[in-house]
Amino acid sequence: MAGVELRINTGTSLVTLGTLVGGVPSATISKIPSSELLTVSQNPTFITNILTAPVILQETYVQKIVSVDQTKVVENVPNALAGYIPTVLLSSPTSVNVTLINMKSWRQEQAVVLFSSVASASDNAEELSDSILQGFTCTSVQNLPESKVTQLVKACRPRDGRNKVVLKESQLTCMYNNVKDVSNLTFTDFPADMLLYYNLGTLTKVNCESYFRALGGADFSVLSSVLNRQSLLFTYAKDCLGISGVRTQQDSGGGLNRTQVEILGNMSCTLDPTYIQNSDPLILEKLKNCRDLSDTQVTAIQTLLFSGNTSYGNSSTWNQQTLVQLGILPLYFNQDFWGIFSSVPCTTGNITEATSTDPSFPLGYDSTQFDACLDNGFLKENIAAITEKVIETSFLTVVLNKLNQLFPSGLPNSVVQILNAVSRVATVSDINKWNITTIDVLSSLMNSINGDWTSDQSKAVIMKYLSVAGNTLGTAEINAIGSNLCSLDPSVLKTITADSLKSANAVNASSCSIDQQSALYSIAKSSFSTQRSDPRVYYQLISSYLGGAPVEDIIALSALNISMDITTFLNLNPDVIKALNVNTVINLMGRNKADLKLFENTTTVRMWAAQQYSSDLALLGLSGGKADPVSSTAAPATTVTTLLTNTTITQTNQTVNATTGSGVVHRGSGLWLVSLCVGLLTITLHTL
């Protein structure tokens, strides 16, 4: 009914909104009693609706439920929203309900903390969810039997009907180091990504094809470029599969035929442009799985498409269905491709609601046509409809320019909150005129799905928000900003409280300066001080901040059996790493120490190794370092005798002199002689 205002101040009123709950400010949810929000969590329709709401609303809702009873967060928080539970609240479970935990959706940092207790309590690794298995680390499995560790690794393999277990490089190398000597398993028993680190020297002509078939399902972007594994893997693949060269239209032999492309699978993402454009067209289907493509690879893909010798036919027949069939590939293509779909200038009228809601929009426009056909008045009334569709930089710039015309004094909160990717083409001058007053607006702006910010842009956005009275870097702000905290001055970071950081998601501080990391570590050390009684949990909670730790804290950690992963080690302060000896590093990395050999060509490891003695490095299979100190040879007997005689005479004279002085204690020559002999014996043994 017109004129009637719906008051949203109870759990029931929130449920009544249905799908409109996404438009409720997070501040409104914060004011509703926690007990009522806990009650409506039992309503499956409400949970479905809030899952479509902005992240900040979901997070605020969970924090209200958590506040009811922090000892029952696993029981109280709905399964699909468990990812918003502060990780620290999962670090010391009083009991482990594997079935309940297994049903929930966890972030990786949560799974890392939960993994040890869940794996220990579980009788069947095969039944653990991908959400839990993503928490596998050497720290969490170091006290488990080897047979169980092998079962857990095997449980992470590709399985029909199961989501892929997404793992980071340090987790994958840990897995490989734990199972590399297990002989009764086949390549398909392992996660495909783990096979990226397999010892290629053990491959034979008998098993190499099976290896590369299993490896074809891996995500090759996981590999650190410094390892140079991608080119090495392809070298071995060429030898195994008989890939002798590049196939061209004039040469039907060699190159990548259909069978070879099928076997290589995702390795296609690592191939040089020449291989891509001359391979069997099946390679296009494999390239759809790539996380990223270089400009030269994109050019090669377009060359292959334009050849007309693919399942997509001649370019003159391409249409919207072609775009759908090409999957993610068109997002990489340049104007040579998109020009085929461009229509004539805007002669049929401006962009309308019907136009903007068409699934193919803005297909058919280039940036000039888009500018001419997008009326400012229509844009003002349909901002979200437009910003949700456009992704190409020139189109984004057109939209922002028009918005700046519509709001010359600066964009209001309501507009800034729905800018989406348009925000990323703004200048610092633009941002400084925006209104960014609420956490809802900040959270929307910082959503990584819309692309990366430059450091200057990020700083401008955050400082604009902090310029509003009452706004601080609290837990919600830290979660929204994430690694963009590294764009802020250390003095600003120091305003974060220990409690705020403790309840926040872990911040990836690897791009921060040493001063910034030092500021964050100092806060984190205080945040997690109560977890120090469990070194494993303490390390897992504070690991992302250790880049700012002083050398004495890292040495202290080395005595706690934490098995620091290689990624965390490489992100330590370089000056701290230089100060660590081999024995300390071995103790620090524990079951991950073998990764030092894998990463021996990184600048950090080479710098550290150069400070160590060669014999010490040999313990890690590393070469180089300093020459071992030269041992002095034992002194001739006559020299020792002379030394003993001269020293005895000197000492006797000192003893005599001492007895003639008043108040001086006499030192017995017998005791002195015993001491001297012991000293000489020690020297002699040392030189042998």
C-alpha cells in the first residue's frame, strides 16, 4: 500500500522481505536482536534468499548469530554461511562432530585450522568433503600415521560427483613429499595438481603416457614461475608422446595431433603460440580451462579460429550462439574478433530497458556506438542494469564519464555502491569526489570480482571511508579490504585493534612493505597471544603476518615443531632469513624442508644459502654456500712441551708474586696444572 513504510526491526520482518532482503543495510541487521536472527536461521527459504545478498549482509548476519554463544558456532551457523565464522573461534574445539563439520562450507584458512582434529577423528578419509580436505598441510598431519596421511592425499584425487579439492602449491608439495615413496598407488590415485611436482626422472616409456593423461587435469597456474616446471614438463611430454615439432598446413607430420592434445589436456594452457595456432582444433576446448592467457597466446587462438578449420566454422557464420560455445575465450579477444559482431552506428534508437536486459547486451556495439546509444537519462534510472553487464575497459570508461556528467559534484553512496567494474577505471581525482560513508558501500567497492585496484586507487577509496567520523578499520572493514590494506601507510595500519584483527579473515600481507608487515605482525601477535599454548594453531593463525616478525620470534617458532610451509618461509623478512642458520631452518620447516631443494633457484633461497657453509647445506641437498672453515693442524710435540714449560714458569712466577702481596689469595699450583692439562687436551682434540 502506498505511503506505508515497512519497519525492519525483527527477524520475522526480515523474513517477510523475501528476495528483497539483499537491499537491507547491514546496519539494520545489526540492530535486530541476535536471538531472533538465530531463530530465523532455521528457515530454509530465508537462508536461500540471504545467500543472494551482498557479502557484507551475510557476514553481519553471521556475526550476530555467533554472538549468541561463541562455543556453539558450528552448531548455530547455517551450513552455507559457515565461511563467515571467525577462524579463531574454530581453533580450540571442545568436541569434534565430523558429520556436522563435513556438511558445512568452509574457507581454506578455516579448513586448515579444523583439519588436524577432523582428520584424527574421522574413520574414513574418503567421506571427508572437499571443503575440509582443502585444509591439508604438513603442520596438520605431522602427528598422523603415514598410512592415514596417504589416505588423506588419495581422498583429494579427482572423483565423479565431487568438487575439485583446491590446494595451494605448498600443500601440494607437502602431499608429494609424504607419498612419493608409496609404491602401490597409480597416478590417478593422486590429485592431478600434485603430479605437477612428480619426479620426472623416474618416468619410463611404459608409464609416461599414463602420467601425462592424469596430469592433463591439473591447474598449471598453481606452479610458481621460478620453478620453470611448465617448460620442463612439456619437454618430457614431447619425448614421451613423440611430439617432434610444429604441425603446419604445409606439413601434416609432427606437431600436436588430436590424440596428443587430448592427452596433454590443461597443459595446453602453457604452450607457445606457434603450437596453439598449428595444433588440432581440439586445443580450443582445452584452452577454455585456462586461468589466464598471454596476449601472444590470444593472438594465436584468434588465428586458429579465423582459419575456418575449426568446429566453429567460418567467421561469417558466427552469432550469439558462437559466443556461448566459445565459453570464456571471448573475454580475452581483441577488436579483430569483436569487430565481426559490431552493428552499424546507432540509427535504430537509444539503448532501452529491453536492450539492456537482453542476454547478449552489449554485443553488437563498439565503444563509439555504445557512447552514442546510451542516453544519460536512461543510464541514471538503470545504472545497475548497465554496470552489471559491461566489462570491456572502453565501455566502462563511457559509463563513468556519463555518470560524472550526471553527478558533477561527485557520486552519491547509492551510485557508488552499484558501480561494479566501472569503479576500476576511475582516477584518484574521481574517487576523492565520491561519497563512501558506510561499510556497505566500502564492501561493494572492494569486491575483488570486479577486478584489481591500483595501490593509489585503493588508498583513496579506503581513506575516503575513514575520513567519515566514526569509521575505523574494524573487523568488517578488514574483511572487505583484504590485501588492499597494503596500500595504506603503516601509521594507519597501527590503528587496527588486536580484537578487530583477531576476528577478521587472514590478510595476505605478502605485497606489503616491511614496515607495513611489521605493523600488522605486532597487532597479530597480540591478537593471538591466547592461542600460544597450542603452537600448531598459533602458527596457523599468525602465519600470514610472519613477514613482519623479528628474527628472535622466528627462531622461537623453530623450536615448536610447526613445519613452516615454503610460501611462508619465502615471505619472511629477507634480513631475518639471512640471520637463520641451517639447523634453525631445518627445525623451522620440519616436514617441509625438502621444498628448499625444489625452490633452490629462487632469489631468497640463493641469498640465504650463500651465507651458509657448504657442508651444512649438504644436509638439505643444496650446493654452493661458503667454504667450510679450515681446521688447524695439531701443534708439534716440542711446541706443546715448550708451551707447557713456558706457561708453567710464567704461572709459577705469578703465584709467587701473588703470595707476597697482602690480602691476595694464593692459587695452588696443583689445581692450576690440572686445569691447564684439560685445556691443552681440549685444544688437541679440536685440531684432530
